[in-house]
Amino acid sequence: MTLDNIIDTLKGRPGMLVLNHSILEASRFINGFMLGKRSYTQLDARELKFDEEFHRWVQHYYDCPIGVSWAQTILFYEGDYKRALEKFVTLYHEFQGDESSM
């Protein structure tokens, strides 16, 4: 499994991974996945980029340099959990440069 597989599932069938289509639950799931994967193997290049740069990229995207998580930032600007989760998937693909997935 890769982070891209998780994002694809969040886009198509989020209820398989998170309760109530919540971006905060998705963030916790992703953090646990990254921690577990890092314990057993190396992150691939896209996962490493996400881990190291996504939070800062989201702050820049929203012009919001405050010290909260990327999930909380997206939730604040999108207004509800489901819309924030949908926006996260879009932002992830934009961040990775996946124009065909947006």
C-alpha cells in the first residue's frame, strides 16, 4: 500500500478508511500509515515529499502561516469535514503535480 492508494480510496470510498468523511480522521490515518511504513521500510519519493513539504505548502496555499496541522488549516478554510476532505484530495494531487487526477 502507498499513500497514493490511500488518497485514491479517500476520493472514491472514504468511508472505508475514516468515519464521517472527516479530514481530521483522514489525517490521523495517514500519520499512522506513514509512521508504520517508516518503521518497516522507506517511504517512496512521493510519500517523503508529502511528509516533509505538504504542511508548509498548505500554509502557503491558504496564506496562513499559523502553527496548526494541514488538516486543521484545510478544515478552517473549507468550513465542514466532508468538504475539507474533498479539498484535501484535490490539494494533494495539485501538490504532487498530478494534473490528470484532479
